[in-house]
Amino acid sequence: MGKIALLFAMILLPALSMAMTPEPVSTAPVSKELKKQLLGTPVYIQIFKEERTLELYGKIGNEYRLLDTYRICNFSGGLGPKRREGDFKSPEGFYNVKLNQLKPDSRFYRAINIGFPNQYDRNQGYSGNYLMIHGDCKSIGCYAMTNAYMDEIFTYVNAALRNGQQDISISIYPFRMTDSNMQRHRYSTYASFWQQLQPGYAYFAKYHQPPMVNVASGKYVMNSSPAPVLASPEAASRSFLALSKAE
């Protein structure tokens, strides 16, 4: 009887472990030398409120790799999306930044307007203006960084847009959206909203590409698999070279 039980355990345990979603493993940023070389490459930003973290990614080949992690100096209003002007909350959701949303001479040192309200926010009737990532370490609804951090983030965003990236995706999450964190916050007022955000987090963790996000019927919807990349031999060669340098 004991041998039979052991046999079933050997069969079932691998299946159970495959069904469980693993916790993410933190990735080390690229080397300082490679980071300098990547100035002008397309970039992507993730923000995590609870962890007070902004992550800047750069494109190497067909994947986005972590360039650096920056501690958020200040944000306001706690967890949950911004809903109305004057609630002092910092936004959550999926935003896009174009060149005209950069402000190099902000009174908060330098600033990036994240584009709140986006289509989702407008569909919900949310209001507010001039929600930024900026310097000066002061926040009334914005994500405030130290001036030194803001200088570096702004430099990479500005270089990417001036080098041909049409717009930069910024994904703003209340926390790292692992299954365990979602379970921990399952009774929150915002739980149903956060369930709309989690697929974007999971998509990037799996494919190392920013999620393609749309709004349908007043909800966030996104791609489930990456689009095929068709590259010329020259582009493929450059991608291989970049990936080789990144190791």
C-alpha cells in the first residue's frame, strides 16, 4: 500500500507544481557599460506603488531588459486608482507617453506627463490633469523621484522618443501582481479593477515585451501572445549582437 501511495505522489507532484504560478525571480539590471550603450533604444516603464519602485527597461533584440531600478521618493493617496481631481491619489493603469508630454523645465525639476486620464479613465468618468513622474521629491497625486533619478529616467525616455520610438508604455500597478499578492488583497474595494491589470503584469513577465492594451466595454483588455517579429537579415544581425553583449 505504501509503495502505491509513493507511486501516485511521484506522478501527481510534478503535475501540481506545473499548475501553480511561480513567484517572479528578481532580475539583475544590465551592466553599467551596456546601459550606457543602450541610450536611445526603445524603453518601457513599470511602477509598483507598494514597493515604491520604478523599473526602467530597454529593448535588446526582441526583448526588454532591466536597465535600472529607482526608489520612488513620494506618491500620494495609497493604493487604488485615481478617480477624481482633488482626491490626491496617484494613478494606476496603462498609459502612453509621446515626446510632447515631456517637460524638461518643470518647476519640479523635470517631468513626464503620463497622460491621465486615458481612455479607460474617461470611460469611468475619472477626472484630473497633469499627473506626472517628476523630480523634487514632492507629490500631490504624482510619482516624485529624486532629481538625480529623474534626470536619468528623463534622459532615457527623451532619447528613445527622439530616436524613433513613437510612444512609451508605462504600466502602473498597486504592487507586484503575483498570485500571492492578489490573494492578500482579495477583499480590497479595488480587487476587481486589479484583476484587469494582472494580465499585463503576467504578459511582460512571460514574454519580456510590453503588453498591448486596449479598452473594450469599459474594461482593460490585452493581447495574450506576442505578435511575430519579422526582421531583415541586417536587423537580425544587430539583435544577435545586442543579445550577445547583454549576457
